[in-house]
Amino acid sequence: MIDLALFGAGQIGSIHARGIAANPKARLKYVVDTRAEAAQRIAAATGAAIVDRDAALADPAIAGVVIASATDTHADLAIAAAAAGKAIFCEKPIHLTLDRVDACLAAVKRAGVPFQIGFNRRFDASFRAVRDGIDAGRVGKVELVVITSRDPAPDNEDYLRVSGGLFRDMTIHDFDMARFLLGEEPSEVFATGSCLVDPVFAKLGDFDTVMVVLRTKSGRLCHINNSVRAVYGYDQRVEVFGSSGMLRAGNRTPTSVEHSGVGGIVTDKPLYFFLERYAESYAAELRSFVSCIEEGRVPEPGPEDGLRAMLLAESALASSKSGRFEPVRAG
Amino acid sequence: MIDLALFGAGQIGSIHARGIAANPKARLKYVVDTRAEAAQRIAAATGAAIVDRDAALADPAIAGVVIASATDTHADLAIAAAAAGKAIFCEKPIHLTLDRVDACLAAVKRAGVPFQIGFNRRFDASFRAVRDGIDAGRVGKVELVVITSRDPAPDNEDYLRVSGGLFRDMTIHDFDMARFLLGEEPSEVFATGSCLVDPVFAKLGDFDTVMVVLRTKSGRLCHINNSVRAVYGYDQRVEVFGSSGMLRAGNRTPTSVEHSGVGGIVTDKPLYFFLERYAESYAAELRSFVSCIEEGRVPEPGPEDGLRAMLLAESALASSKSGRFEPVRAG
Amino acid sequence: MIDLALFGAGQIGSIHARGIAANPKARLKYVVDTRAEAAQRIAAATGAAIVDRDAALADPAIAGVVIASATDTHADLAIAAAAAGKAIFCEKPIHLTLDRVDACLAAVKRAGVPFQIGFNRRFDASFRAVRDGIDAGRVGKVELVVITSRDPAPDNEDYLRVSGGLFRDMTIHDFDMARFLLGEEPSEVFATGSCLVDPVFAKLGDFDTVMVVLRTKSGRLCHINNSVRAVYGYDQRVEVFGSSGMLRAGNRTPTSVEHSGVGGIVTDKPLYFFLERYAESYAAELRSFVSCIEEGRVPEPGPEDGLRAMLLAESALASSKSGRFEPVRAG
Amino acid sequence: MIDLALFGAGQIGSIHARGIAANPKARLKYVVDTRAEAAQRIAAATGAAIVDRDAALADPAIAGVVIASATDTHADLAIAAAAAGKAIFCEKPIHLTLDRVDACLAAVKRAGVPFQIGFNRRFDASFRAVRDGIDAGRVGKVELVVITSRDPAPDNEDYLRVSGGLFRDMTIHDFDMARFLLGEEPSEVFATGSCLVDPVFAKLGDFDTVMVVLRTKSGRLCHINNSVRAVYGYDQRVEVFGSSGMLRAGNRTPTSVEHSGVGGIVTDKPLYFFLERYAESYAAELRSFVSCIEEGRVPEPGPEDGLRAMLLAESALASSKSGRFEPVRAG
């Protein structure tokens, strides 16, 4: 049995708490959050004790920590957990500034502890099957990747103000997906953004609608498009085109029902949002983390994956200002 | 918390044990099975105690029983549970002979206990959505129903020998689905069967491939086709056609991935078999049973549903011999 | 250049006139119809001369005739054309009574002229591809066939009164499709019908909604369902299931457009009716007829196909009254 | 009856000759091509006379010309036809250099003759339906457009050498489609290209794989991706996303057949190439041209559409070298 401590009892923390509870190999021993009510709810549902950070990290029975607290606490918690020798599962992003990311990854490396970054979409069955198909040679050499990623509705201003901006908060998942599928590191990024959905984005100097082009050294190309509002629900698709075929993963629907009527043939909208679409992938990434601890394997995606997606976001942001291909920091 | 006792620790029993364990409103207090190893496995996973039938039924804390034992024990167990005043969830069929079914339902009625029959497909999200669409008037008046139901591969001879035959064991689910969707009781049944897949069916005087036509008093028509072998996996579809449209529920697939290659556009086969396709519906039917106990509601599908599907199977069997429309017993 | 004479300048006659005009190998030399305006329209569009029956048949330049006149004239015209040594393309049905069909086929046989019956659906690209797939072994041994055939709206009473009834007028196409796909002759027919759509059908002693089951000697089974009204348009699908797979042909749509909105994902309804769905197949069957004349090949489907579909319709009608499997006349 | 003269008896010329022959409102009076055999083939099939350019333009009966000759003759022919007062249908591109395009459009404007440019995809039923849906408000305000356009296989080196390069020859269609769907003129273009398919493209200083981003003044964004080789056939899709929904047009297939087997569910590949996919749209654009002449309407797409697509191609080419957003010439 792997004993874990959870930092953060908010929405994502609760998802992870449930995932741990459903995993016969793991137990949630501690939940850490100063918001008493939220922590209490998780404690009641899972049997976890509510303690503070230092107590959790001081318990030698704790094999790993799950960091799902506010973004600006991720790096500090990860550094402390690394110092305590704990395996670390850290929600993305590690931090909104690169120097803190670098510092965190250096600490993790020094400590030699397992570190998994929360790019849960890699554990979505359909995206995973696309990657497996690529690895099995079903598209031949990858040449073009197209990623569509649109939220059903924008977040509220309070969240947006601290989110780091669209590229760092939303596109970051797509940057990781691009790396997951391209088979080569992007070396140049072009990005352009607009404010078409909600004036709050313009007010914050942010975008609500973007298009990105990534290019690798050998010339493989990837397109990403994002919008913060899709009236038909969460739109999450990938397409990988290569020398011997194409693999596509479409949206998932609640049912397989089709209605034929005078107005046309109607099928379900996609599952509404990430809680529905990625419910399984959240559970799967935690199962993988636990198995890695148990079996002494290196977890994936790892710290480097967290860093590289950040670097793509930084270059995209720069490109959206310069109007040109921006290089990506090498290491 | 609703305390339950489970009779039968086999495949379906294990599914129900897991469903109860995942239900925060219920607890599996007892598991009853003379096969020690199977019972022990469930006990270990759920914390249930292994007791005998009488002990389980004698415990006043037990609110309900889940009968998932061998088919020929269902009726006896249900009668005993009814006498003990327990709510009953009973796997289909109640019994292979009509007189035992009648006796069982009489006992349940006398005792006035809640009784739910295990027609889990009514809880499949897609089939449920079709029914909800009918109720919402999306097809207008129902006129034609087409039910396709094919297993990936035939059962083994040992099972087939005690199954009661295809109509009573396999088509029974489709008879219930027909009733679920038709909105009227079928009053006549035509059925014809062949042995095309495996000689063991002919040897047992059974069929492996059948077509059925049901007719209601007002002239609504329903077609069912079954095969015990579909090389592409479990094929479970329904189609309801009416005066203002059609609703169809298709198969479900593991992923949404599509491959385009020189040989065509390829998508996933359906989920392989009932454990995969109906995993959610098994859990949902148990949640519904528990909620009915908790809230004092009458569970659905009920004893009458168990009986009426049996009566359709009996008439189908008679028709497959007589070559003509056979009436269905009224009550 | 193959010179043809067309009997009948109505809706189907006009379709065939266009098909001949578009065929570089054929020329429409004569159109025969006492309805002057209709004949004139075709003459103007194609350059055909308007003549009477005897003149058309007496011209030795005429290699073949296309019979698209009223149903009760088909047999007489075919017998006269056979006597004149012309190749015959005859719209279905040959006649509504079996003795006239027998007489017609005997005359055709005696004359030794090529005879093609107008089962145009055999030339639909999708149904043809299903048959080709069967011939190529893609489903293995055929076991189950399901044919869905629904018109968008019922014909008017004047037409229905002389149509011969649903089995002989509408299901006849599906009986031919069943034979096209089953790979064996059906030997028994079960049919049941209802009046659910329009009271005129009951008034005429006809049905507007039917289900049929066909059975071959070796036990292959086929289901057909018909309705005279589908609010979403012409519904024409087939499904062939066998020992190593399934082939399905679905409806065709005007465009590939899909709309995602708050109400769901909406795609096109099927092409509205037979003029749209089978436009290509009408042209293709005429091209085949012309090529057969040119190359001295025996056309398909032939006179036997016209007869056997009729025999199935007769048995279906008998079954709908007797409530039992009815045998099909052997020859 | 509208009399037309055709310049160019090659592949596209033959398509247009057939389209004119099938149009009851038009007649192909002349075909002009120094390649005698090709001209003879069209003359034989349509009854057109073979004449030289000046004779065709001198005939006052000729209402319009169809220019489908070699690219570098388009502008000269159009200028001569304009001087002769003929309506002009001109295959894209007008010319490979902008100054000749400008000169040609000036001549057309001076002469005041109708001018239609051969962007046939605007007449594809599915793309047209997307545009109609936009005009009907089905996506609300357009925000994102994604255009996928991939050929089944690259052209040969001889063609590529004179094609003007991928942006001017292939992407040009997609630039027009972008304008057709965006509802606003793109003001900036970003493009990047690779040589991944065939070394001949590198040798010619061209690309075989490209990604483009277009941006309009108000911030609407459009992505285009191209490859010269898709092993599964011609891949032609568009997606338009806006404030109240999304419209997508997918590929078209030869049949609606689906095979379910042990390897998955397999459907048809797209129609193989432009001759199959756009057969109908070639005929439709000519019908539209003829109707415009007949009814005195201004044809669409017009000369400005030919110019603006060229300007986008020029900016794309510049961007692929500069690595930055390039502005588009205003007029």
C-alpha cells in the first residue's frame, strides 16, 4: 500500500482524492489545505487526516505527494517534498515563471526523487491510442499534426487574473500534446491571438482565441487552435498525418444515440467539459504514478515535459507580440 | 447506509459486489456461496462476512438481498428472502419454468417486498436515452422497433446445457428491451431459428441464430435478430421508428480514434462483450435498487417484467416449432 | 449505336429517356404514349419520334424496347416485343397476376430475346459494393440479412388502388434485394402488416407498415421492414451478417456538412426519395441493358428474377393472412 | 442558346467541354488548341468546330469564352477576349506574375465584360452549404476557420517546374476558400513550408508540405494545411467555428458501405482526386457562368477574387522566407 499526501483540496484535489480512494494500491493518508471546509470534505470521504505541510512531509510512511494547490505554491511544495525524499505528482504548471521552474527541477534532480507532471491528457484512451498507433508505424513518418482544443465557456475574471494567460494556462496542454505526438522537439513557434469572445481578455492583456504553428528541426509542422468558448461543449481533437496514413481522435459523447427527424440527423454533443471528458485520464495518471513508486520506475510525463511545454508557451507569447517565428530555448 | 447480502460469488456476483462497494449509500455485509474461494475473494475485496443463507436472512440489519447464484436457485432464494421481508434484487431469469416463476412472484406479492429483476440493459445510458426520447415524444407514436443483439462468441457446452436455450437465456434481454421500447405489450410472437455457427446447438436441440417478430394489439411491430457469434465483437443496437422520427442507439467503442490508410478508414470495433459494454449499467441498476430501498420507491424493472419477458420466450419457442404466430399468455 | 423505343412517357419513362440520351452508345428513336403532352415533352428533349406501338415494333432498326408504361400493360407489351424479336427492358412488376407473368416469361423464352427487369437498386453503388463484398468473401458465409426500406410519404389513393398492394408494389424491391444478397433462394416467408400511417390503406385492405422474415433451405434468415412514411426522408439500408463479418450500406446524403450547436451535432437527412437516391442506378441499369445488347450478353436481373420476387410477394400476402410461414413456389 | 468557344483541349478543357455539352442552355461552337489530336477529340464528342483564336473571337455569335489553356496564356487570351467583348470564364490562376494579373483585370474592367475565375470549389455542394449556413447565421460571428487540403500524390517534375510553386498552384484554392468562408479580407499571412515528401520539391526551391495562418483586421483567424501526398486519397475538409456553433464539411466517399470485421470497422476512402470529388462543381460553375451571361448578372467568383487569392499566395511566399507575418497588398 502506497501512502500519499494531498496538497490542495479544491476541484482538482478532489478529483485526485477520489482517484486515490479508488486505487487498491494506494491510500490517502493526509490532506493539506488551510481551507478547513474543503479539507474536511475530502477527509470525510476518504478517511485521510488533515495535517499541515510539515507534518505530512515529516511522516516517513508517506511515499509520495500530490500537489494540486494554487499554482504559485507548486514549486515551493515540490522543492520541499523533494528535500523530504518524496515522490512528487505535480499539477501543471510547475510555476508561471521560468526561473522558479528551473529551480524546482534542479531541486528534484538533486534529490533524485520521482516526479510526474499532471498532463493528464496523455492518459486519455483515445489520445493514447493515437500515440500507440504512431509508435506502431500506422502513419509512417509524422509530418503534420493538428490540435483542436476549445473550452465550452471562459473562466471567471478572478481566475483569469492569476492564470498566467491563455498560452501558459490552456495552450500548455496542447503544447504537451504536440510534443507527445510530433516525435521531435519543436524548435520554432509562431502564435497569434485575438479577443473575440469576452472583453475581459482584452482588459487583462490576454487572448481568448489563438492559432499556433510549431516547427521541428526536420520540418514537421503542428497547428494548434484554441477558443475559450464552444457552444456545443468541450472540443478536444487531434489529427496526425504522415507518410503512410492519418490517425485522428475525435470527441467522446455521453451516448451513441442518433435522432432522425424533419430537421436532420442529430447526435450527442461532446462530453461537456474536462471533468467529464478526462475523468478516466485523471484516475489513470494517478494509477501510473502509484505504480511507478511501487515498481521503482521513472514516471512519465516527467519534469522535462513540464519545462518544455512552458518554454513553448513562453515562445508563443513572444511570437504573439513580435509577429514572427520565435526560437525555443534548447534546454 | 443500506446493508445488503449477496447470494452467489461468480462472475455476475463479483460485478454486483464491486457495484455495491462503490456505492456510498450501500454496504455489502454478507456474501453467501459454498464455493469458498470465490466467496473469500469477494469478502477480501469488500469487507463482507461469509455466512450461510439462513444467517444472512435472519439478520434484521439486512435491508436487501442480491441474488446472483445459479439460475435454478433464484426462485427458492427469492421466496425465502420475501418471507424474511427483504428487498430483492434478482438476476434474470427468475426460473426456467413458468410455474416456479408464478410461485415466486406470488410469494413476493404476498410479502409485499420490493423486487427488482436484473434487466441491466435498461440502465445503459444509450438505451435509456432512447426510451427517454420516446417518452419525450421525439419519435411520435412508436410503429417499428428493430433490435440487434449478437454475442462475440458462443458459450461452452456446459453452460449451454443448463441455459434453458437461446430464447430463454439470450433473447430474454431483447424481449425485455422490446417491451421497454414498444410502449405496448406484445400479444403475438413469431420466431424462427437456425444452427449455423456451432453444431453443439443442433445437438442440444437449440438455435444459434434467430429472428423474431413481435406484434402488439394495435399493430406495432418489433424485430429481433440474434447470433451467438459476431467476429467484430458485441453488437447491441436498437432502432425505434415512429410517426415523427427515429431514434437509434449504436454500439460503443473503446476510443474515438480513426485511421485513414490505403485500405480505407478504420475505426474501433465495439466494446468486446457485456462486461465492458454494460459495466456502467450493472452499477447503475444496483444504485437504483439501493435508492428505491432508501426512499421507499417501487423498483423497476419489477417482477411483472421478469415474468412477461419469460412469457415472450415461451411463445417464441412454441412459434419456432409451429411456424406460426403464437399468442402470449395474458397475465 | 443501339436504337431504342420507349413505351410510357410518365415519371419513370422520363428518367429512362434521360438515361438513354446521356448514353453515347444508345439513341431513343421512338417514344410511344397516347398522352400526347407527355410524349411530346420527351420527344422535344431527345429528338425521338412519337409513333404507335406497332410502328415502333415493326422498325427493324429498333434493337430494344424500354417498357415503362402502366403496370397492367407490361406483359402485353413484352409479349409483343418478344414476338418482334426485340431485346426487352421491363419495369417491375411484369404483371400483378402470376398467370400473366408466367405467360410473359414463356413468350420471352420462346422468342429467345434478352430480357432485363427493372430492379434498379441492384445498380446502386452502395448495394452493389455490398454484393461485391459478399462475393469477395468479406462476410464469410451469409447468415442474417436485414433490409430497411421506408418511403418518405405514402402515394395517393388513385395510385394505391391499382398498385397491387404494398407487398407487390413496394416490398417487391426488397424481396429482390434479399435474393441479391442472401446467396440462396428463400423457401419460406412470414409476413405481418399493420395500418398505422393512413386510414386509406385499411380502406383498401392493404398495409402501410410491414415486417417480413424470409428463410432459405439451409437456414439463412432475412428480415425486411417497410413503412410508407419516414419524416426524415427515404430510408434505404441493408445489412449482411456472416461468419466472418458484416457489411452495411447506409443512406446517402446531399452533402457532408455537420453542424455543431447547442442542440447537438446535426447532419443531413438522406436524399429525399428514389429520384434522388437512385438517379445513378436508373442510368446504370440502362447502360447495362444497352451494353448487353451490344455485346450479346444475357442481361441481369432477368425474367426469373422478376418472377421470383413476385412469388415472394404472393407468399408474403398469404402469410399476412394465415399468420404462418408460407412456402414459396419452386419454379 | 449561349454559344461558347473553348481555349485549351487538355484535361480541364475536356471537363469544361463535357459540362457545356450537358448544359441545355449552352453550345460549344469552337474549340481552340494547336494540339490537333486533343482538339479533335473534343470536337468529335461535342460537335464543336476547330478554329484558331482570332476566328473564334471574331465570330459575333460567340457570347463567351472558356480559357483552360496553359497558365502563361490565360492573361493574353483574357485581354484579347475582353477586347472582343466576350464574357470570360478563366481558369485559375490568371497569371503567375502580379503585373500581368493587374494588366488583365484592367483590360477586363475597361471592356466591361463579365469575368468569372475558375475557383470551382465554391460550387462544391458541401462547401456551398457551409457558406450558406454561415450566411444564415448558423455559426454566429465567424472566429476560426480550418482548411485541410491534401492531394493524393505529387505532380510530376515537368508540371511542378512551371506551376509557380505550391502556394500559387495548390494553396491558391485554399486562399480563395478562406476568403469565401471568413467574411472578411485577410490582412496578414504567416506561412511555413517543408520538403518531406519528395526531394524534387527541394530541388525546385518549392515546398511539399505547408502550414499557413491568415488573420483579418478584426482578428478572425484561419489555418490552412497542405500536403502533396495523402495515401488515403484526396483530403478536402473545411471547418468554420463561431460564436454560436461550428460547421464542418468532410470528404465524400464512393459508397456508404461499412465493413465490420476482426480488424475494425472499415469505411470507404474519400473520392480519389479532384476529377471525382469536384466533377459536379466543375459542371456547376459553368452552368452559373452561362446563366450569368443569359440573365445579364455579374458572375462570381470574379476578377477581384482571382487577384486577392494571388495576393495571399504572394504574401505566403514572402512569409515562408521571412519567418514573419506579412501584410497583404490592399487593392
